[in-house]
Amino acid sequence: MTSPKTAAGEHDPSVRALRSREHRIPRRHRVFVDRNLRLSKIRAIGFDLDHTLAHYDPVPVEGLAFDLTKRKLVETKKYPKALLDLKYDPTFIIRGLIVDKKRGNVLKMDYFNFVSRGVHGLRPLRSDERTRAYRSSRIRLGHENYVSVDTLFHLPEVYLYLCLIDILERNGKRTLDYAAIYSDVREMIDEAHRDGSLKSIITGDMDRYIRFDQELRTVLEEFRRGGKKLFLLTNSDWTYADTLMRYILERGRSAGAHWWQIFDLVIVEAKKPSFFTNGEAAEPLPDSVRRDLSIPAGRGGSGAYLERTLGAKGDQILYFGDHTYGDILQSKKELAWRTAMIVPELDREIAVTQEFSKDFDRLSKQSAERHHLEIDKAALGREMRRLTLVLDDTDAADPVRRHEIASRIQEIPAEIETLERGLVEVQAEIESLRVKIDRAYNQQWGSLFREGNESSRFGHQLKDFACVYTSRVSNFLHYPMNYYFQSPVGYMPHDI
């Protein structure tokens, strides 16, 4: 029988050596694995553009979208001018949250869709408010009342929505159409994207808005040297995509080193996620663009068209994206592509986890201590009940034995009281540590990936939808191009 260690890619000594030394790769540069992935089986690798190949500096870009949209809301939709005085808070909203358009709330859920925390406007929801609104019936997230905060582009939109609710309610508006307010925000931020006002400012000062990754072109060239066909698949138009790609891939290169020469196919205005389900061929780009290209390129199209053009299909294709639904889930579900999710927030999450490693260790020890104290307390309770029965059945003619049992029964309450005091002290420290760690990730929402002891909804989606995930494409430079990414052992609770 062939050992798993002799599978494709494992014959390469560099692969075996790296697996034993992966701990030497800084955690922020690692690729994390949810489902086994053999790069040797991949024939084509594709990339989204925004937040995947092109990394935006979040604070200036989100602040810009916030400022442009609030002005449009005041000028076009006649919302209060007080909105113009608001400043963007980049920490108030994180990905993975749910907007309840009916009630004007934003929620964080765990793996089981339990609403663990939320806000109404800028005010935290009390426990009793969450209970009344979300415990009596199952939340159907597919309903039109709910919107999932799936991309980084959503963050300023959702914060602006909450700011509007806060302003209107503080001004005495007690009856609001929260869904209509969200629709207005959505319309105005779409207009900021569509009319070019947002893009023109970004492309006019890319040093301010785009984070340049000097290793990006290198990793793409390494993929090509590894025999992979590369494609760009983006919803952006050609002019914007070309401007960004020139900045991130041609910087410091000779005059003839065009970015598109790295790719075998470029598709813009893809209209994802419908791109993965329709059967259309791509429309040609304008002649003024097409005559300068030496590769296939087009607008729109479909996954079937892309697979025919590249001569690869299904699990022979690996696609990088940042959108949980529009990039990762749909490409996997509809076309069986392998998926790599880019999660820029990983850098901060990893840094916080490492900084508070001693607190995590202390929390683990105290949680184990609480468990032991509870077990000991339960055992003493059982012992007391058993001895009481034994005492009732013990012959009165055996006074020594009855005295021993009675004495032990009298001792047990004091021992239980000591354990209870210990439990109170341990529980207080556990709660203090949990709050400290939680707020280190985000004052309002805690960790992006966890909620209490469970995965957050976002964390669970990441595990369910993405084969691998990492903070940037260039992290793949730390691995051989034929590497076998293996997922960790999936322990059940009884295995731990």
C-alpha cells in the first residue's frame, strides 16, 4: 500500500523539508488550510482585483467612500446637514456582521446564528432587546430584511447607515423606515462608485490609497514558472483595472514589461456572482484597447467560457478572492473551483493573538481549574447524599460507624463552601481575561473569527467555503510551487 507521504509533491525533498519547518515562517506570512490542496494538480490560477491583488489602505479609502457618500445623501436625499460633521470610525464595523434593515440593527452571530451582540444606530443593544427581537423565531438570513457584510467595501456603508439612524433618532424621529434609509445609503455609495468620483480620487493619488506589495509580481511570475496559467477576473471596468494593475505590477519595471503579459486571460466587468452561473461568451474590449493586447481579454462572459479558453476546469482551477459569497462560495459551489480567500484582517488578528498569548494561556488554565472545581463540588454533593442514605441504613448497634459517617456529613458543607469561594474567584478572573482579550481585537465586536468559544459566522464561512486562506497573495512565495497544503487533523470534542 502506498503511504500518503509518497503522494504527488511529497517526493520533492524541499516540500517535505518545508513541512517540518513551517513554524519558521512568521504566522502573518503563512497560508492556512481548511481543505487539502495540491498545487501540483492546479492548471490555472485566477485572481480578483480589489482587495486581492490590489490592497487598499483601509482608513483613507473607507474614509473617502464615507465622505463622498454622506455629501451625496445631504445634497441629493436631503438628509440633515449634521451628517457632514461626522468623521469615519474605522473600528466600528467589521466584516461578517449582519444588517437588520427592518429594525435598524447590526448584529454579530456565532456559528449557530445565535445573536451574541449588536447595535442600534451607534448604541449597543441590551441583552433583553436582543432576546425580544431574535430569540422567539429563527433568523432567516436569506430574507430581504438582512444584508451580510461580506466585503471591506461594505464597512463605510454600514457605519454611515448607523450614523444616520443615530442622528435622526436624536433629532426626535421616533418612527423611521430603516429599510428605506439603508436603500438611500446603498444608492448613494453605488453612485459614488458608478460616476467615477471615488475611483478618480483613488487613481489620482495611488500612493495614498493603494498599498504597494513589492513581492506580488514575483509570486505571479513564480506561478507561471510552475506551469500555471493565470487569469484576472474582476467586476471593475478596463480603465480602472488597467490603472491599478500598472501601479501594482509595472512599478520599477522596464518600459516594455506590461502587466497583462503575466496573464493568459483577462476578464473585466465580470458581473460576479452571476458570472459563475450564466453561459455567455465574453464581449470584446474596444478596438483601442484590444489592438495593444497579445492575450485573450473581454467583458463579462461566464465560467464555462473561461474554462474553455484556458483548457482547465473544475478542481484544476484555483481562484483567489476576498468576497465570501461573490468570489469564494459561488466559484466553489457552481463550478467546483478550488478557492483561496484573501483576508487582510489576518495580520492584526494574528498580532493580537501573539501579543496576548500569556493571557490566553492563563485563561485556559483558569477554565480548566473551574472545570475541576465544579467536578469536585459535584462529587462532594454526591458523597453527602450517599452517606445520608448509608447513615439511615446503619445499625444503631454500631455507634462507632454511625459517628464516623455523621462526622463526615458535617465536614462536607464546609468543603463545598470552600470550593464555591474558589469558583467565584476563578470565574471572576475568567470573565476579566475574556473581556481584556475580546476588546484587544475590537472594542465593539471582539475577534473577527470567534464569538465566545465558538466560531463567528464569518469564521465558520471561512472554514466552510475556502480551501485555503491567507492575508495576501504574495505569502505563497514562502512555499514551493508544487506544495501539498494539508489541513490540520479534524478532532472531535471527545478526541481532545
